[in-house]
Amino acid sequence: MGKLVVINLGEGNLETAFSATLKIGDERALPSIERLGKLPPAPELAKLHKRWYSIYQNLGFSVRSLKKKTQLNTSIISIDQFRQLSNDLEKNLNSWLNYQDFRVIKEGFLQNLNRSEEIRVIIQVEDIQLRRIPWHLWDIFDYYRKAEVALGELTYDKVKRPVSSIINDKVRILAVLGNSDGINLEKDRELLEDLPDTEIKFLVEPSRLALDRALWDEKAWDILFFSGHSYSQVDGKSGYIYINRTDSLLISDLKNALKASIERGLKIAIFNSCDGLGLAQSLTDLHIPQVIVMREPVPDLVAQEFLKGFLKSFSRGKSLYISVREAREQLQGLENDFPCASWLPVLFQNPAELPPIWNDLAPMSFITQQQPNNEDLILYQKRVEAWNQSRKRNTELVPDLIKINLTGANLTGANLSNVNLTGANLTQANLTQANLSNVNLSGANLSHANLSHANLSQANLTGANLTAVQALNTNFEQALLTGACIKDWNINNATNLDGIICPYVYLRDSQQERRPHSGNFAPGEFTKLFKKVLETLDLIFINGVNWQAFFTSFQKIKVESGAQELGIQAIENKGDGTIVIRINIPREFNKAEIENDFKQHYELALKAVEEKYRAELKAKDEQIQIYRHQSADIKEIIKVMASKPINNDIYIKNTVDSPPISEENTFNIDQRNSSNAFAYAGTANDSQIVSTQNNYATAQKQNLAEAAAEIQQLL
């Protein structure tokens, strides 16, 4: 986090002595340091600046102003002499700022600010001549390379905006290209059109009515840009812009439209035109957050180069202040032809507002991006970080994304806390590690979404579709799940279900398989039920179970895993020959491994049993042939065969005292190929997935009594 430095010069001027106050603090925090200093009268500085100002006005450059120039006899001064005058002005300024009683202000910088930190310096000043002073020439800014200065009002207010629900995925720019006599505004247009993630409305030489109506746009503009001719009145309190070849306007002529635009979200105004101090003053009276103007007449090429440098830095994520400084300093390369070009840009700041970064203006841009390619991953991560930082800086914003379609969107690690996502479509969205605390997801479709390691504490999931969501290590603490569909949701031992509010849920789509069937879960019952499910594994067998193969496999698993606590918790007949066997597994054991090992053992056991059957049938066939060859009576053969049964009668108690079991994800197994006699339903990537169901098949249907009898014999 950067530092904020405010220097209040009050109503001081260069003709009299005045006090100065320094305050230093962290961004978004009250000042932690305050110093008091004094500045003496500076008549020599005032004289030098007045002479510099007069000569600069008459250097003869083609500038972006139609104002008639004050005629001054400059024939006695050359460009080199003007440069020397500029150097003298800079030296005199620093000499004044090194005054003994003001040195405490400078020492406040040196003692409390780190050169590696980004520092915003706001100088609050009323006097127009002090506003014209090139404050960036103060030598303190040579030492602090990450600091930049802005001018601020003595009195200010934070913009009174309603709680915003409009979150843009593009930076909205209203670009006004006014009177272009003698200057090239197409270059400005090209620079704007090259910006990423923007929605730009160009008004070329508009009428007053067209400009006024555009400013009233309900959707809100982020940036107001003007390029063309302009000038300020002598007192620096107002200024004119030439919107077309015949009409000029005071800022006050657009007062109501500008106020409405600012209240709706206008954050930055850029006047890439001449003599803008009066324009800035009129806009700061409306409490606009930031204004960038040229303090003096600006040559066309200088205006273009500043805009190019500023937009390049700002759109690439650098702060507003650093972007202004870099673009201003880059103008020094033009000063052979345009002396003091780097003195012209000046930033005005409403001290009650925080300057945005580019991604603050279009925070939703990263959400509209699909799963990034590998080469775009770093850029995507920067977008997510920018969104999250924007949420921290703009805590008063409550994003309203009702019914937004984010199918397949990659929202990994995004801070979506408190966002209104009612009815949103998040099918197959990647929300891994996302912050969804207190989010409203009522009626949202999260089918097949990845919520692993996400935070959904106190989230509203009423009526949400959670079909087949991956919720591994997910935090649902105190979430509201009333009427949610949890068909095939995947949770694990690390999924936090504490304090969930859930009178009832559905186990199938279209509000089918309500649980409980009637009435509601008692408080805490849902959590207790599913925590119990986390310690069990359901094995589903289609067309019955080969109990000999099951028993052999089960015993091997107990021995190999060392989990002697493994036991059969329940056996349930689901109808049509489907048998569900629920086994309890201690939490410390890996369910997926046990499940996979059982699968392999059961397949091998089935093969062994089938080979045994084939061997016995072959032996019986041989015996029959012997009887036939001996012309024995066929009835005697049947009697002998019947006296040697294949199966043993056993008995086991059927226990169905268990939580409800979903009947989904069952599938048949080809009984003609013993190698494929085991089927596995839905493999997940986490080793602790629960509610996974596996289907097994045998060659004949059994009822529970027959199964119990066979198990009893095997035991």
C-alpha cells in the first residue's frame, strides 16, 4: 500500500508569508504524521514566473488554442535565453522551498517516507499563480522517483453516489473531438481506439445538445476525454472549450449533465487541450475525482505524445499518478523543439477520492475471459488480482450480477463476496479457491461447477442447482441450502458443513426425491446426516451380488488395508435386483484407494468363481456321459446330480437403518464377459470423494433372504 502526503498552503500567495501544513499517512488511513512550517514572501519568484509565463505565451508554436495571444516584444530573447530563464525559475523555486522554516516539511518527507514506496502528493492551494508553478520541479521529487504531485482544493466533498450495482467489463469513454482547426485530432482518436477493454463513444464536433445528452447516459462513463481548442479566463476560475467550429462552452454550461455523470461514476476527465487550469477549477467545483489538463498552451505534437505515454502506462495497470509522471517526463525528449514541454501536464485530485487503476474501471473484464491458454495465464492472474484489489479499494460497491451467464467462466481465486448472483448461470464454471462468502446464489445453476477449496460461508444457495459440483475442501459453514438440488455432489472429509441451514433438499432434478420425504430436517440434522455419509461407502450391484466373490474381496481388503474396523453397515434391496451394500470406513482411511482395491479383487474373485463353476459343470458333463455310455436310467442321473448342489444356504440379517441413498449413476454390466463384470461410476480427481457409487453384476438375481443364507454359510 502506498503513502499519501497532503501539503496545505491555505490561501497563501507569493507576495506574503504564509503557513504550510504537512500530513503523511497510509492510503485509506488517517494521517499518522503532521508537521507545521512557514514560507516567506517570494517576490523574485513571482517576477520570474510572470516573465516566463508571458514569454511562453508568445513563443509562436502551433497550439491547441484559438485565444488571441497577448502581444509582447520578444525579439530581444532567444530560445536559449528562454531556457536560461526557465532554469533560473527552477533554481529560485527550490531556494524558496528550502527556506529554514519550511525545511521541517522536507524533513518530514525524508524521515518518514521510503523511496521504494509509491507516494501521492497533493498540494492544496487557492492562489492561481501558485497553481501555475511547476511543482514537479521541487528537488524532493528527484529523490522520490515513485512520487508524483497533484493540485487539490482547500475544501472538498466525496462524491455522493448511490450504492453502485453497475459493474462494467469495459472501460467506458466519452471522447469529444472538438474544433480541429490547425491541429490533428485523428492521432488522438487512433490512440484511444488502440486501448484494450474499452467502449468508446466519439462525438466529433458535436452540438451542445448532443454533448449534454451524452453526458446524461444512464450507464455511466468512466472517462471524459476532450481534444481540441480551449482556454482559461485570466482569474483561472473558469474556461472555454470549442466543441465545434462555431460554438464554445463554459464548463458551467454543462453543469447539470456533468454533475449527473460524476454521481453515476465518472472518475477521470482528460482535457488534451490548451490552458486548462480554469477548466480544472470548474470541474473540481463539482467534486470530480480526477482531472488532467495542460496548464499552458500546448503544441499539437506535445499533446499527442503525452496522451500516448499516459494511456500506455495507465492501461497496462500502472497507477494514475505514476502514469502521469512517466508520460510527463517522456516529453523532455521534445524540448529541443518545444521548450518546457514537460512542465505542461498537471493533475488535479479530489482529496476525498481514491484514484482508480485501469482495472477498477472495468473490473468484470477478467470474468468475461474464458479458460486462459497457457501463454495467457500470467495475464489472467493479473486480471484476477486487479479485480480483487479493486474490491478492496471500493468496499462500498455491491456488484449486482443477477442472471448473468458465466457458463464455463474461469473465476479461480476471485473475490465475489457479497455479490448478487441470483439466478446466475455458472454451469461448469471454475470457482476453485474463490471467495463466495455472503454471496447470493439463490436459484443459481452451479451444475458441474468446481467449488473445491472455495469459501461459501453464509452464502445463500436457496433453490440452487448443485448437481455434480466438486465441493472438495469447500467451506459451507452457515450456508443456506433450502431446496437445493445436491444430486451427485462430491464432498469429502474436509468439506465444512457446520451450521448449515437446510430444512430440506432434493436428490434429483426438477425437485424430485425430496429429503426428508415430508416435514423438515431438525436444526443440525442435515449436517449430522452428511457427516455420517462421509464415513461410509456405497457399493451398488445390478442384478444381485455374487456373495462368494464379495466375501473373498471384502476379507482381502480388510487384511491389506489394515482397516479391521471395516464393516457392513447396511444392505438394501432397491428393487429390480439392485442391491446396495453400505460399508463404514474410518475417516483416516483413503476411501478411493479402498474402493479401487475392492474393484480389482471383486473382478478377480468373479473370474475364480466362474472358473470353478465351469470346472464343476465340466465334471458333471463327463459324469453324465459315463452314465449314458453305461445305458443307465436318466432318472438315476438326475437323482445323483440333484444330490450335489452348487450353492450353500446361508443367513444374514438385513439392515436398512441408514441414510437415504441416491439411485442415480447405476449402470449394467455385460455378464457375458467376466473381465468386465465390475463397473465404476464417476471417477473423481480427489482421493477422498464421497457419494461415489459403484455397480456390480452377477449372473442371477437373488432376494435378500437367499443372499443372507449364502453369506451365513460363507461366514
